[in-house]
Amino acid sequence: MAYNGVPRITESHLQELAIKPLETWLCIASACVIVGVLFWCRDDIAAQLNDWKLLPQPEPLTELYFTQGVQHTAQAGGVQTLVFLVRNLEHRTVGYRFKIVATAQNNDYVLKTGNITLAHTNTQILTEQVTLPHTKGRMQVRVELEHGSEPARAQPTPQTQTIHYWITVAHIKEALHAA
């Protein structure tokens, strides 16, 4: 029967919907077993979800930047000091190869090369002195950093980062005459 459009719930309806005590205990016990299995296997579950790439993955990166100002004028054949930082945030140990290159009048001059290996979160500040080529005019000086994987494992395609600055180079005679 309905009272003002609202169905009336009788005692017989409640008895049909009533959960028996045994069913209640079975539901509680099943829930406890499921929670226990999930708790004890959470590391395995997380590892599998990570293998399937269903969990957020860390973003690997390497920081490369100059840590001190650079000279913007120099003499041909003069010495430049470059101070740059390499920070490994790749979430693994990485071997780096750096190359300092000067480009003037469409010619590249390799001024210095080197290697470093950094564990995750490690930083190294490199101070390198290079001698500029005997050419005049505008010159780009750059640090090229190539990196792959751990030294023990090869990676098919290395990644390269570059930082650079521009300088104006004059011959010694021109520099003395300008002074």
C-alpha cells in the first residue's frame, strides 16, 4: 500500500532484505582476507603496475649550465676559463662526455674533451681553461655534453645538450691599437 504516493515498507519486506548473521560474517571475513592479501602483496602489486607503466614514471634529466660569467671579448690565441656544472637527475648512474668547441668563420675548433661519471643526484663543477684559435671576429664557444647510460651498458642513441656564448676576438695588434 502507498501513503500519499510513497510505497509503504512492511515487516515482510524487511525480513526479505535482512542479511542473515552467517552471511554478514562471511562478508566481513572475505573483506579482511582481501585487505590482508593486498597489504602483504603491495610491493609486488606496485612493481607489476610499474612494469606496466601504470604508475607515474620519474622524468630523467641532466642539468648543464655555466656557473660563472664569461668574457665577451678576447684576443686570438688567448686563454678562456669556462666553469660549468653537470648535475645528474637521470635516476641512474650516467657516463658523460664533454667537448668544448669554438666556431669561427664556419670552422669548428675542438678546444678540449673529457669524461665524467655521475651517480643519480650527484653534481660536478668543471673548470676548464682553453686556448682560443688564431682567428678574429665573432666566435661561438660551446660546451657539448653527450650522455648515455651506465658505463657498463651501452645505449643505442646518446643524448646531447649544448650551452654556448659568443665572444668578439681581435688579433693582438688590433687589441693594442684599440687600447
